[in-house]
Amino acid sequence: MIETPYLLFLGDAPDMLAAKVAIGIRDWRPEYAIGQYRMDGCNADLGLPDLSLEEAKAKGVKTLVIGVANRGGIISPAWKKVLVQALEEGFDLASGLHNLLRDEPDLKAVAEATGRQLHDVRVPSVQYAIANGVKRRGKRCLAVGTDCSVGKMYTALCMEKDMRERGMKATFRATGQTGILITGGGVPLDAVIADFMAGSIEYLTPDNDADHWDLIEGQGSLFHVSYSGVTLALVHGGQPDALVVCHEPTRPHMRGLPGYKLPTLEQVRDMALALARVANPAAQVIGYSINTQHMKEDEARAYLAEIERTLGLPATDPYRFGAGKLVDALATL
């Protein structure tokens, strides 16, 4: 188990999107987020106290969590001095990067010398089977997106919260490092060998009560040439009964791909639905989740109303305005 509370390490994150792991922990487990550690050149700010390692230790912090999700998931050499000092000060380290803490000889040596723990949450802990496509009991909802980091995890978490408040049976199913750090469990899907990705989602969303909903955290985008494979594994392995299309309307281009424009909501709706019906012919798109954090409230509400008018399904920003419309739509299935 990763000991709490946390100091969230932002390093030299170039922008807030790069700090999405830390942001998720701050928003969904604020009791764990004691402060942030920022290096020179960091352009992310969580609004948490900026703490030195000594100050964090005095406040009872147990683990320094790498809260940055950079392209390729690498441990930057520029971070090493701080990470080594954290181990020497008595902190454990936790990371969801592809570049594992345990594979860094200097970090491993210092951890062994100081008796500290290195927690790599992006390591599959189960030998997953190849997907068999057998229909499972219970119901499943998957968030799919126009791009990476548009709010798929937040959508599923917000829906789970609303459903539980209504007394509905619902479980958020984490498929990435942030979700795993928030909930304590899940499948690090993009670290699973390709042939077993869909099978890992079958494992994650097993047979359940007929009225139980799994809210599956989406990853990547079917239209993102870097990460479409992981999205398709979720679509087929999850066998979703319901799809929620997620979008962030102020993006100039696909995340990390300046030569690619975002697809339209209609394109994602049609593509995701066609692929979902390969595994579940009854799959339906039930609504749209729009990340309006960069829009003024009146602008956001007008944008949502226009989507509902033109596309004929409920649209909301579930974190800003609540997930009720999406949950209402689920309740009809």
C-alpha cells in the first residue's frame, strides 16, 4: 500500500495538462494532497502550498508522488536530485510513468540504503487472459473522447458519485495511473501487452448484479494516431452498454500532434458506436460530456445547449454543472 498523505511533485511541468495526475489526486482525494513541489521552470500550479521536502516532512507527508504525465512517461534527469533527496529525507516515491522507478539504478540503490519504498503503479499485477468476448452480467458505461486528457476519468468519477448518492449500484473502474492512485486499484492498461489489453478490461469489469453499472475510465482517442489502440481495447473488452462522448472544445489540435485537428463529436459518436456494436450490438451513445474549464459560464451553457439542440442527446460538464443528465440517461437503459 502507498502511504498517505502525499507531496505532489510537479517538477518542471510545461503546463497544467502535464500535471493531470496531480490534479486528479487534488480534486478527488484532497485529504491526501498536503502540498506541491515545483522546480524552476514549472508552469503548473495546483493552488496547493509550495513545500520544501523539510516542510513536507514536518507536516507528516509519507510519499512523494510524481504528479506529471509527460509524453513517453519518462523520468527526467532534471528531477533526479530532488527524487534522491526525497528518499534520503525518508519519503517513499510513487509514480505512474512508463519509465519505472525501480529501473533507475541510482533511485533503487538509495531506496535500498534508506529502507524506502518505490511504488510503480503502471505495472500490471495480474496475468490477464486474451479476451473471449463472452457477454457478462451487469451493465457498463465507457467514456470515449475526441482527444487525450479531455475529461474521460472525471466524467466516470462524477457519474459514479451521482449514482451512489441516488442509491444506484455503481463502481468506477480505473484504467490509468491517476485513477489507480485515486482509488487504489485498477488496470494500468497502456502497460499491458497488446494481445491482452481487451482481456484485462474483461477482468476489470466482471459479472455483476443486473442493475450494477461499471463506469469505465476511458483512455486516448480512436482518432489519436498515438493512442488509438488502447481506446479500441476498452471499447471491445468493456462491451459497453452505454457510451459517453467527451470533448474539450478549446483545443487547437490533438494533444501532442499539431498536425492533426480534433474530430467532431459526430465523428467520434459514429466511430465509437460502430466499433462498440461489434462486441455489444445493443450499445448506445447516451450523452456528451464537455470539459468547459476554459470557457466562461454563460459561454459554456450556450455551447452545451447547442449540442443538445443539434445532436439530440443530453450534454453537460459533469464536474462543473453535475452529472445528473448523464445519469438520468443511464437510468433509462
